[in-house]
Amino acid sequence: MTLLSNHAFEQLRQIPLYVPGKPIQEVQRELGLESIVKLASNENPWGPSEAVKARVIKAATGSQDEGLGLYPVSDGFYLRSAIARRRGFNLGQIMLGNGSSEIIEMAAKAALLGGGSGVAPRHSFAIYGIATRTAGGRFIECPSSPAAIDVDAILGAVQLDTRIVYLGNPNNPTGVLLEREGLARLVRELRDDILLIVDQAYAEYEDPETYPDAATFLDERSNLLVLHTFSKIHSLAALRIGYAVGHLKLIALLERVRSPFNTNMLAQVAAEAAVEDYAFEAFSRARNTEARQAFLAEAANHRCQVSGVAGNFVLLESALPAPELFKDLLKAGVIVRPMQGYDLPNHVRVTLGKPEEMRAFWAAAAPVLDNAGCGCR
Ligand SMILES: Cc1ncc(COP(=O)(O)O)c(C=O)c1O
């Protein structure tokens, strides 16, 4: 037996590779196109804000106590303080990650130490399964439709050995939101020895008055971990930073699986400025709502089916196999995300971009969809 055929590596081979959105530079290289529109990774095209950029430049060109030659503040004290202030939590309830993906991995590593299983609905963010399995756990996908999150199916999929449950709210890639009543039932009925991750990466795109924030349950449930990211509405995807909010004792334990200096200095200072930037957040939310309304109207014109309407993206179902539509759009310089790997063979996910980007999308997509007789369902 060689190293790569031993038991661990054999298991690793069975775990699917995460396929990210195709980068602009790669498409330019491969197709020799100048003008590319990327609507593939749910980034915010409007930012980051000027205040955030200025803070990053200041830090990058910084002095003795804030420069690129120094390790960052390992526990992100200043950023965590800013988040705690804005959100009304204790500092000790906040943990930072190199993107919220890293927090998902840390949570899985902690919860599945010694084995067990993790549960998530079908058609959820791929990292839930990958994190579970690379932590040595068994991954259970419970039945789910692209149109709704089924709390009973999640609760029903839980096994005796289940240690972690994941819920994206809104869910990526379906754009479906679980309303407060369903969320309350999940939070209250899930066994309290199971870690419940509520991933709120797209929460800030929803109306703050009505969004069912899982953090409101933190006082009654200590097995709950609520995740946010700076990659989406704050437009800091390149810097890789996100945070989790949970019970003091849970966060203190999770610290044991966090690598020292896991979030870098530029990310910390940028996020610190972003946390205070209410105006940019409101601006981005408003542009996203406009883009979504325009998209839904256009999709109806082309008799296309969309799933949920939350987040900064739309899941579009067509008569064409996803890889085919993806390739047709790519030829026109428009990158979307084909969803066949998420058990959605005829769906592509389209990030809501600037008006000119959406015009480029429809200019490329409309003839293809109309030609295919898009009126699916
Ligand atoms: C539902 C969901 N959670 C988490 C993430 C991870 O974001 P990041 O690692 O950039 O914070 C994403 C990214 O697309 C996502 O869609």
C-alpha cells in the first residue's frame, strides 16, 4: 500500500472537489475575450466602499505598529469589538474566520471530533458536505425541493450519531428563505447536543425589519452558531473574512480549532470599517432589490422559472442542460454558475449585478432561452 492508497486518502478521493465560479482572467485567457461579465460567485459589484478602500491603503502602507511586516492581531480583538458593538453582543460571543467557509470547517472539525454525522438539506452550499466529510463525519443530505426549506425533513434526517446540522438562510443556491416560524421550530426541536449552524451569508440583503435573524434565539439555545460574511454585501470577498456569533462557552471551545492568525490584518481593518458603513450596506441592498425586480420581470418575459427570491442571486431553470447554457453564455463573455453538481441539472445561478451587467446577461441569454423554448414547468 502506498500513501495515496491508504484508507484516509481513499476516503478523501470520494469527497467531491469544490468547484468555484470561473475567474474573469481564466475566461479572458481561454477565449481571448476582452469584455467579461462575471455573475458566478455572488459578489457585490458596487464595492467595497471608498471608506473601506482608504482604510486598507492606510494599513498596507502602514507604520511600525500597523504594517505588512507584522503578524495580525491573532484574535481580531478590534474587529470583534466593532461587530459586538454594532450587533449588541459580548466580545466573547464573536469568532472570526478566513471567510465564513473557514468557520464552517472549524465547526465541523470541532463537532465531529470522534466521528458522527452532519445533516443539511439537498441543494445547499457545497461546503457543508465537504467540511463534514473532511472532518471525518458522514454527510446526510435530507430531501428538499429548490422551492422551499422543509424543517420536518431536516429534523427527520437527524440520526443518533448526528453532531451538526447546517441551514443556509437564505439558502444558496436556491434563494429560498425559511421564515421565523419554521426557524423557531428547527431551533427548538433539534436535540440540544447537536450544533446548529445557521449560515446567514446573505442576510444583509433582506429587509432588516422582517428578516428572521437566528441570533435572536441565542439567549435560549447554546447549541446555535450564526454565521455572517464580509464577502457578500460588504464586497470584501478577496480579503476572506467572516464571523460567527454563539454562546460564550461554545465560542471559547471553538477557539481550540482556530489556527493562530487565521484572519489577516488587511481583512480585519477593512471589515472594521465595513461594519460601521451602514450607508453602503443600505445602498447595496437597494441596488440588489432593483436588480432582482428587473430580473424577475425579464425572466417572466422569457417564460423562465426562478426559485426563491432572497439573496443577491437568482436560480434560473431552463429547458437547457445547465452545462450547455453555461457554455453558450461563456462564449458571449458572461460567466454564470452551472448547478448540475447541486442536483439541479437544468439550473444556472445568476448573481445580480449592475444594470449594464444584467443587460449583457439578457442580451446573451434571451436568444438561447427563447430558442430552447424556455417555458419549463
Ligand atoms: C451560503 C454561503 N455560506 C458561506 C459562504 C462563504 O463565504 P466566505 O467564505 O467568502 O465568507 C458562501 C459563499 O458563497 C455562501 O454562499
